[in-house]
Amino acid sequence: MRKLIWLLFLISTTLKAQSQYDQIISEISNKYTPDKRTGIFEISIQEVDGKIVVKGETTNMSAKEALISALGKFEKQIIDSVVILPSPDLKGKIYGIISVSVANMRAKPSHQSELVNQVLLGSAVKILKRSGYWYLIQTEPPENYIGWIEEGGLAIKDKTEFESWQSKKKIIFTDYFGFVYSQKDKNSTPVSDLALGNLLTVENEDKNWFFVTLPDGRKGYVEKSKAMNYNEWKRKVNFNEVNLINTVKKFVGFPYLWGGTSVRGFDCSGFTKIVFKLNGFELPRDADQQAQLGVEINPGENFENLKPGDLLFFGQKAESGKPEKITHVGIYIGNKEFIHCSGKVSIDSFDPKAPNFNEYRFKTFVKAKRLVKN
């Protein structure tokens, strides 16, 4: 009986300690990495022979330090096996440049896994770790999105190589689709396909062609009529409502693709993201993240307070103890109309009398946010 009581006491004590450890993990995770799309804090804690063994990985050094500090109150030896990403196994090769026109990011290192994002040729990313021929990467701020990409779509570099690539003169591809050709001839063998927004380094140029280098070292020619100097493009970009609306209308009829953020196909937030990007403004990846930006606008009873370029958010309003839930985003274009990607990029209306009235979006409209300063 005494042995049974002692065993039950040990089990109870262990469960209590584990519960405390789990609570610490939860509190630190919520504080330092509240959005799992942009930060990693995957930690486990166990007691072994009276010692606290901490394992796992995180992208946040401060989170690890806070964890070790919090565990100090138990006055036990701590075995710290937490890895700070990027992984030391990468040996400094933690810089990547996307080397295909549109690279697919997945939730897990598998082609069968969910498509969560896309990254364009020439985009810089941070490499966090490797699993076989897949790499876990994080996109640049303000997106900071984390996902897996195949090795073949990534040019892997050390710091010196990365800084060299970053310093080179670049062009931006400005047509919907196109190619890098092996010769100054549109009938020559392609080196790579291209999509709107792709970046390439330029070696030299003549009247009709740019001679370019891709991030993985491939070389070829791009028609000048379909690209321009990147710095010149940035100087000419003017973030205003007129340019935004002109841009959004160029994509009417383009198809929906879950996880898509390129002209190959958009999801709702991927559409708004690329429209704003092409006008010099970087949005976060997802609709609920985009909803955190800008100034909230009271639309008015007949949407009279909205201006073209305002972001419109749909989902469920906060009520009856339930938090607000944003599930969709579009862009207001005036006259009670908005453009969004659902099935395809289309123009719909809040006006019940209009032929393009969208009753579902009318009923699920949550709020409007303004990012364009007029």
C-alpha cells in the first residue's frame, strides 16, 4: 500500500510539474512568437533524473532566454538543447535568392503539403534549416512568412555572396509573362520563364536587349520592352489611389489559387499584396495580418466615406464574446464597387440594385482600412 501511495504521489508531482512547464511554454510562445506564420517556438520540457531537459527550436533568442530564466525558479539543473534558427548545420549558408520565376512555399517539406505562399524570382530570403532537398525559409520584412521550398528554386549563398548579389544593378520584369532567352532572338531556347515583378541582375544592354544573370548563375537575354531598370522603376512608383486602381483592373479575370501571390494565380490576400507591391507598398501576407495596418474608416450607411484604394475586410464581426475573424480582403474602387479574388479576380458591388451585387460579401463585410494618404 505504501508503495502504491508513493507511486501515486510521484505521478501527481510529475504531472503538476509538467503542467507548470507547459504553461511556461505557452506564455512565452504567446509573448514572443504569437503568430506561428512568422515565428517558431517549438519546445518540449521533461524531467530526467531530477534534471530539466529542454529541447526544440526557435527563431527568437529572447524567447529562449526568457524560457531558461523562467525555469530557474524550480532550482534544478537545466539541460539546454534548444536550437536557435537558422540552424548551425547550415554553416553560414543562410542567405537565399529565389531562382525560379515563381517559387511555391509549402506548410511542410512535401509536394502534397498545403501551398501557403509564393515568392518571386530575385527575392531575398533567410534560410532557417534543411530537410533533404527542402529548405525552411523566411521571407523579408514586413512579410516574414515561414515555409518550405524546394532546393531547385533557391540559390543558396553565404554572406559575402549574398551582399555581392544585392549590390548589383538590377532590372524588374514589367509584363505579365515572358522569358529569358539564350540568344537575342525570341525563337531561341529559353533559359527561364518570367513573371511580373521578377528581379534579375543586368550585366550590359543594347538598344533592344538586357543581358542578365539569374541568382543561380544562368545567363541570357530579356527584351527591353518588357523590363526596366529597377532603381528607375522605384523612383517612378507613386503610391496613390489612381495608380492602385489602374493596377487592380489589369488583373480582372485572373484565376484564384489558394496560397497564390503571383500572376500565376492569386488568393484574396495574395491579390491585394501584389497590387500594393507593384505600387511600392509591401503588405503582410494574409488578410488578417493586412487588417492590422492603416486607419479604420467608418464606411457610412451607403459606403459614402470610402475612397478608391481602401482595403475592405470580410468575415465575422466581434460579438457575443466571439473575437473578430477576418477571412477575406478586397479593394474598394468607388461607386460602391470593389475588386477581389474569389474564384477569379472580379468586380462586385455593395449595391443591391446593381447586376454585380454580391450579397454574401455585403452581409460579411467587417471593416475598411485606409493606407493611401490623399
